Amino acid sequence: MRIDTVFLKQMINYEGSGTELAEWLPTIGIEIEAVHGSDRGVLEFEITPNRPDWLSHYGVAREIAAKERSLVFTPLDLPEFIMAKKPLPFRVVIEDPADCARYSGAIILDIKVKPSPPWLRNLIERLGLRPINNVVDISNLVMFTCGHPLHIFDLQILEKKEIRIRRAKTNEKLVLLDGQEVILGPDQLVIADGRKPVALAGIMGGQASGVTDATTTIFIESAHFHPPVIRRSCRALGLKTDASYRFERGMDVENTITAMRLAVKWLAEDQGKPLELAFFQDRYPRPWKPQVVRLEKGFADALTGIAMDPRSSIEILQRLGFGVKQRGGHWEVSTPSFRVDVTGPADLVEEIIRIHGYEHLDAELPPQAGTAIVPNRERELEMTIGQHLVAHGFYEVINYVFQAPEENRPFQLESADVRLKNPLGRDFSTMKAALLPGLLRNCRHNVDQNVKRIMLFEIGKVFSRNQAVQEKRNLALAVTGEYLHRDWRQPEAPFDFHHFRGLLDALFRHLRWPVEWLASKHPFFDPACCLAVTAGGKPAGHVGRIASGHALAVGLEQGVYAGEFDLEQLSANSVQRSFRMWNRFPVSRRDFSFLMDKTISYLQLQRQIDGLRPESLENHELLDVYEGKGIPAEKISLAMSFTYRGRDKTLSGEEVNEIHGRFIARLAEQLGLIQR
Amino acid sequence: MMDELRNEIEEVKRSFADELGHVQSHQDIALLREKYFSRKKGIVTGFFDRLKTIETGRRPQAGKLVNGLRAFISERLAAAEAPLAARTPPRGRWTDCTLPLSELPLGHLHPLNFVRSQIEELFQQLGYEIADGPEIESEFHNFDALNFLPEHPARDEQDTFFVADFPDLILRTHTSPVQIRYMMAHRPPIRIIAPGKVFRKDNPDATHTPVFHQIEGLLVDRGVTFSHLKGTLEHFVRRYFGPGIRTRFRPSYFPFTEPSAETDISCFICPGDDPDCRICKGKGWLEIGGSGMVHPQVLRNCGIDPARYSGFAFGMGIERMTIIKYGVPDLRMLYDNDLRIIEQLG
């Protein structure tokens, strides 16, 4: 919406510049987007949905006068209609007043359609429109002046001397002013003559009945339409016009005659002679009644937090067009017809304080709460995880919440995808079932930027559905490239899976989450390098080397190690701190080197050790893994050290030898190990 | 007997003196010490052990000799250690402590989460709790309960993602539904902030992404006023942007607040007259977020009596805060997850 401050001065005694007004209007709620014109006198702004009455110079002038007590809003002088001595037979019929609360129609014969005079062309352009001809331009100017959209028809095209406001019949057609043909139905409200639709009510006129250079007789419509009907039609047909924008938000039903009179006044001036109305009818089946809002004395002060003089408050409301009656402990405030948004006392308080000025509000903090706040455990957990990972070298990433359907496929194993009905595109059509595909893409982006060390994590929601939609929070991590760069002290150290596991283990230990690692297979990971993680016996996630197929699909050739976990599952069994006296007896260490079949995994060896473990075996470590020279091809050579400590006494060297000897003998027997 | 012992001891002293002359490092001294004083095999230790085999009468005299040897060696070893600290390193082991350090990996939070946690902390200090809610929401919690009337254009201003196969479900367009859920589950006094992801069907460009983050606040109690809201927002601006930044609190409109307001802060790059100013484009003011007194209908929808309680709500875009505070030229950089920007700002 644009306001021309030069034109505005015809209706209000404002003396200042456009620039000054632009500074000042935001303080009452009109936010200025831009200032146009060589004189910087045209102000452009967007309205908020509740104030369609600002879509006019009258509306803005009224607001300015409400704020500035020295200014007076004076609507333009409107001469009375001149009725023709012999009125034309014609009728206006509203089929359903619920759709159309008021319809005024007027006919002027003997009109000359021509280009607008310079003042009108100039003003129309400043207001952001294209000048067309005197009739159309005047019609537009009326809308910008008093806010009410008119429509003007070429009377010749109207058949049967009738204008009927009705719902369209199924499959009725109409070619609109812009050349589009629309197929109509009972959801659309049309203006029709005795035979056919001639306009989409409140939206756009038909091409056939539009005013052209050949037009000599016109029918002027000034009407009010029910906002939801207009809105539904606009949505269904994909249309949006200056008129529909206004009708959707609710026009002033009491304003239709003013608009009509403005049109006739300017047409008469343009034609250079007084104009008679050959026909005039105002159908007003649903007369407007003011709404009365009860405002308790003291409510405004209580809501704003400042004491305001009641007389000034009443004056503000009156200058805005409200009627105020004092009634003992409260006021009865009646709303003007152009305010469709005021329904309760809070709305009135906003009017008062907005004009009084928000700068008069105090700025104080509310008194502190007396109760302790409840910590958000999930958030604290996220922060702890985040700080730990950051200290260990990880960068946090945030990806979109949706991805392509095939990115979900390796992860949606037991449930189905949640999809969007109106996504931005196919790549954004599925709510993600896992975070890792996003991290994989992030790896690729940063590899392209020549980053050598990439360590990423994300905490975010993932989605799936069974009967209902489910959201849960996951933690995902991915590393690729080299952990340490080559420098004068050390060669480069590329990431490998065992190192990545070590990083995860550090996190789990920091958070005191006991987990188990199990051999596993998962479609996203390389079958030769994949483990499942369980916590409290329940599955909590998978880790591994991302399968090369998936990596190559995003253009990554290097290995990526990654894992994704269900945060709730992972954190459900965290161990509390408690004291346990440590064993103070001395340790003894015994080493054991052996050959093992390559078909046996370390995890299986671990299981056997756990199963056969003597009570005094406190710890064991893998010191060396060797294959090659001197070792049979199907075997691997391992060197381990075992640490023994007596529970309740010092073990002698001979005792340890005996325990160790028996243990490794049984271990060797179970797994076919050959001692070296 | 005594002479034999004396000669042996002299021999050991000569041998030691010779070895001492070849000492070049602390390592060498340690080895010498081990050689002479180790419990099992030390030479001096051996002499002390042999004292037992000497007849009792002679023991004191022998003991004096052996002690003399011990003192001789141990004093000289101690004396040899001090100068080693000051001596230049042994040949073949040059070092220079100004050589480059070996950098260890250090990570960063994502700038949006970093900004979010700073804002959270500010409000936690004022006694606000952090509340959370689902990202897939019902139309009821996202629109209806917040006084967005059906068919009203205000619902259009927020282009919404709808979930397929679930006609009432959408991706939430703001974090206000968290406030609704909280109000429905708790009695006043209520003091919460609700940070989180929100979704609008916007094609990504320099200032819009379809996924972004908001943080909203809600305070409901007896006697809460519009002045309290203004005070809270001014306090936030002072703390977050610094004391030199001015604020402007001006009227606005939201379906769920009445009266409503927008808060602007003064541009900290230009005084408001530079149309090329990358932050404010010459307006001189930057919008940071909307707010208002909770609409009585919204309170009623949540089972709170507006005659007894009042409240305010405010919201800010975290992306917007990040752009204002740090000058990020294009929002999409934050979602490309380019490590260079995460490193700079996280």
C-alpha cells in the first residue's frame, strides 16, 4: 500500500515532509517499508492482517489525527447524487445476504472514456499503478482514497437489465479481465446479469464487460462481500488482486456510498459537467450494528503497568472513531464500522497505549520468581555431550529435517517414513529417519573445500511412523581424513575404525553410560566393519565404516567412520558415582603370546576370556597383533598381558603361575590357540 | 686385613673418579648411582654387606672406611649433577624450543546452537525454565489454540508444510505451540523459554531457509504488565548486544497477543543514513522480534482465567540474531555446514 503525502494533505492539515512521517508512523504501528518519489513523498508499507482500514488515505489520515491533537482529518467534500428525472428500469438482486451484506449500483449514461488528465495519471503512477483510462483510474483512486474497491462495468454488455449477486452454477465459464478463462462452481460468488456471470465478485471483472475506449454507458458497483467466500475463491482459483486483498480482510460496509459518491464527483470533474445517475439502488439487507465492548476502569492501567489519565484515554478512543459511554465502574465502547478487529477490552487497551505512545511505558523487570527453576535434563545432557565432543575435536553441524526418500531407506527397517504433502522438492520430501545421510553430505562438502580433518556431530530429531508419528532424538558422529596432520614431529595419522571407537568410548565413559559392542550388520555400513551398540541390553545404535556404495553416491571416495545412536536409549542406564575401596594387594603380570585362527574375532576371544576368567584376573591388554613372516597364512599372532591380583591376600609368584597356567591352557583348548 | 680393605676402597675411589670424568648427562649419573648403590649389586652396598663378615672388634674401624667411601661417591655424584643442568646439550642432540607446535584437534559448536545457548543462559538467569515440544505438531496447537481463526489471512502469512496421510498434522511454524502445551499442563506462575526448530515453506535464499530456529518466552502470573514485557526485552538487548545499543518498542499485530509489539535495535554499524549498510540497509533500525500480552482468548483456550492472570510472550529468530550479531551475509552458509564458518562463530 502506498500513501502520497501530497495527496494526503487534501484531507488533513499535516504540514511536515514525507520523510518525517516515515519516521513517525511506525510509532503508532504502521511500519514503513520504502520511500518513493523524487520529493520522497510517497510512503510504502505493509499492513498487519487486522487493519484493513489502513489500506486508504482516509484510514492513515484518521490515525495521524488520532495521534496529533492539533491535526484534523477532513474527508473530501462529497456532493449529493443528481438523479435523472426518468430512471432506467433496472434491478439489483442479492440471492444470499450472507454472501453479500450490501450492494449499491448506479448507472451513468453518456460517458466519454479517454486517457486520464495529467494530475490523475501522475497520482496513479505515484501510487504504484499503471494509468489505463479515466474511468479505471478514478475507480482505483477511489479505492486508494477511502479504501473501498469499486467495480465498473460497460452497461452495454449487461443483459436483461439486471445485476444478480449469486453463486456460480457448476461449469459456468468466465473470461477474466486478464484473459484467463476460469471454470466456476457453487463455491464461487459471481456478479451476473440476467443471463451470464460478468465478474468474479470482489476479485476481478470479466473481460467482456470491462470498460474500453468504446464504452459510453457504465454501471458502478460498490458492495460488501463476506471475507471467507472471497478468500476461498481466491485460493481455489489462485488469484490475488488489490480488490480481493481488501475484501478478504473485511471492508467497511458503511463505506460503500462514500466510495460511490467519490467516483461520481471525480467523473463529473473529469467529464467537465455534472453527471446524473440514470439508476441508483442500495440493497442493504444486513445493516451494520456497532459492537459494544465493556472496558473496566483500571483495566488499561493494570494491563499496561502505567497510570493513564482516563480523560485522555477516552479522547484517544473517540478520535479513533469509537463511541464512549461512561457507566459507573466501566465504559461502554462502541466500535466504528471500519474496525473489524476490535472485539474485547484488550484490543481497546492496545488502541489507547498505541496512540498514547509505547515510549511512555515503564521498562522494569517483573519481580523474580520465588520458586526454583526445574532444570531441563535433556538440554543439560545435550550441552554436556556437545562440550565433550567439542573439546575432543568435533564440529557440530545442523542439517535440514527432511531429505530424499532413498536416503532414509537403509534406516527405516521396522517402521515407515513420514512424508510431506507439499514439500519444496523431492530431495526434501521425507522426514529423516536418520541423521547420518546429512553428515555424509557435510563430509563431502568439506572434502571439496580441501579440509583434511573432518570430525562432525549432530544432535537432532528423527521421525518414523507406525500407527502414529514418532519423533526421537539421535546423536550421530562421522569422521574422515586424518586425525593428525603431518608435521616435523610426526607423520600424518589417518583415522581408522579403532581410533573412532576410542573417541566414542571416551564420550560414553565421560557420561557414565555402560555399553556393549556386538558384531552386527547394517545396510548403511560396510559388512566387514560394523558393530551394534547396546545399552542396558537394548539396541542403542550402530557404528562402522560407511559402505562405499553410500559414500560414492555422494561423491566421496575416502573412508568415513560413523555412528548414530538413540540418545534416550544410550543415556537410560547411566551409572551413579559411588565409592568402592580399591584392591591394595600387589599385582603380578604374565604375558601370553599365541597364534589364533583368523576366523575367530577378537570379540569371541574376549567372550572366552570373560567366561573362563579366574577371580584374581584383574585386567588384560592386547599388546601386539602380527601377521606375515613366520606366521602361517591362516593364523594371526597375538601377544597379550594378563594382570593378577589377590582378592584378600597377596598372591605368591608360584600361585600366580599356577592360576595363569591353568587359565591359558583352558583358553587355548577352547579356541585352538597355539602358544609361541 | 684392614690394609687390604683400605687398598680395595682406594681402588674403587680411583675407578669411580675416572668414570665420573666421562659423565655427560643425567642418565650417566643415574647409571653410576645404580652401579654403586643399587640394593642387590651396588659396589658400595657390597662393602656394607661384607662388614658382617669382619670380626666384631674390627667392625667400627672398617665401618668408618666404608662410610667414607659412601660419602666420597655420593657427594661427588651430587656435585656433578648441578653443572649438568647449565651445560649445553650433549653433541648430536640439537633442540630449538621455538619450533612450531603440534596442533591438536579442537571442535566447535554450531553457531546457531552457540547463540541459542547464550540466549537461554540469559533467560535462565531471570528464572525461566527451558520447555520443549514436538516438531511435528497438530494444527490445533499451532494455529487454533493461538487464536488464528480458520480462513483468516494470518494463517496464510505462514506457509505451512503439511504431513501426508495425517490430515491434522503439520511441521510447526513457530515454537508458540510449546507454550500452549505447557500452559495446558501447568498452573501459573509460568516462566518458560521454548527454543527449537521451526519450519516454513520458503525457498532458501540469503535470508530465508525452510528450517530455522526460534526461541520464544512466556511469563504468566498475577499482575504481569506490558511494562514488564518492555523491561524484559530492554534488559535482554542490553545484556546480549551491549549497553550502547538503543531499543525501539513499537505497535504491531499477532493473533495471539494484544497489545502486540515489535522490538528494534539501533544499527551498530551506521547511524541510519547509509543505504549500503549491509545490516540495516539505511533504515537505522533492526527488527529483532515480536512480542505482546497473551491474548485473553489464548489463556482461556489453555484453561487459565484471564480475569485472574495476565502474561506476556516474546519470540526471536536465532538465525536473525546470529546474522545481526556476527554479520553472516548468507543464511545458507549456516546450513551448508562449512567448517570454516562453524570454526569462526561456534
